Amino acid sequence: MRIYECPFGPTAETVAVDIVELTPADDKPILVLRCTLEQTTEVGDAQEEFIGVSWVRGNTTSGSGGVAAAAPNTRNPSDAAAGFTFEALNTTQATVGTTKTLGQRAWSVRGGLDYVLLPEERIEATQGNTLMCWRLGSAPADSITMTGNVVVGESG
């Protein structure tokens, strides 16, 4: 399995975004290994909030309004380029299709989120699943500057 980094941000957000949208390549399944999410603007007790985040697989129409599709960065400089692509911070979430929610957490905006998935917890997708999205469950109370990274394994 080859391992890739999908960094995003910092970007100011005011809506429930798709934090990351992954599009697997043909015959190259992907696994989410780790995801981090931080913010740099909500620093006091009065700004504290908890926002739900979840992994959703199965949308067929890509979101929009975020960072255009990008090629993930290889961890090993000898590895081939990734077959999958990712978009980040889409302000219009992906839609249509039969979706499954695969993992749900609460993000404390002051403390950040560092979610390392155990091997038996890893979230998988293939090209047949169309899209896999990590999304905010609701809009933040006010503008938040978000940044983070998703580590993805790809086989095939």
C-alpha cells in the first residue's frame, strides 16, 4: 500500500463544508488512515464550540466552492503518483446517491482533532462508491479558519 498526504487550508469557513472529498481511481481502493483538523481563529472560552464531523461514502455528485481537485502528496518520494484525487473545503457538500455514514466524532474547535484509525476501523472506498467525504455536520457559529490533513492509503 502506498501512503499519501492530503493537506488543506488554512481557509475561513462559515458553512457546513465537506472538509475533504476523495475520489478513488479505477481498481485502486483507498483507506483513510488518519485525519487532523485544526483552526486558528477561535481561541477564547467564549468561542468554544463542538461541531460534529463524519465520514460519508456513496455520494455521486461532487461538491463545489472549495479548493479545486488536487493530487495528493506521496510520503515515499519513490512511489508513483496517487490514482485518487481530493478536493478540500467544498462549501456546497456532495449530494445524490445512496450514502452510508461510516464514522462520526465531535470536533472541539479549541482542542483540534487528531483521529488515527486502527486497522480494523479504517474507512474504505472504491471507484464503485464514487465519492467519500469527511464533512462538518453543521455550520460553525461564526467564521473559522480551518486547516488539516488526511492520510490515505491506496492499493492497486
